[in-house]
Amino acid sequence: MDEKTLLEVSKKLNVLIALSLKHLLGDKEFVNNEKRKQGVGELVRYLNNMGLDAKDISQITSAPLQSVRTLLTPKRRK
């Protein structure tokens, strides 16, 4: 494997480890001091902030790719 592939795999594993730790600690919030939104929006934004792209987020959350992209547009973030 080349260095770029290893970096991508490492990034994804770090996110999965972080999500597992959040689950084990019982932490259900993905944002701080913001009004809670329904659906997978918070998780999508959290994973995006961790460096994952829309395709990977779609696979992790089982949400349609187009929905993930819509959630990540600047207008939908606020």
C-alpha cells in the first residue's frame, strides 16, 4: 500500500475508534452547546469534521449519498 492509502485508512479507523469510545462512554451528543437536530445530520457533520468524505459518510450512516451531500452544503449547516 502507498502512503496516501495508508493515510486514508488511518483516518477512517480513527473516526470509528472515536465513535466507539463515544458510545462506550454513553455520549450521545456530537455537537456542543447547539440545539439538537433530528436525523443523521449531526453525525454527518461530525464525521465530516473528522475528515471523512461524503461517500464514506454515506456508507457509515446508511444514508443516501445525495442526502449526505445536501446536509454538508453551507446553507444546511446553520
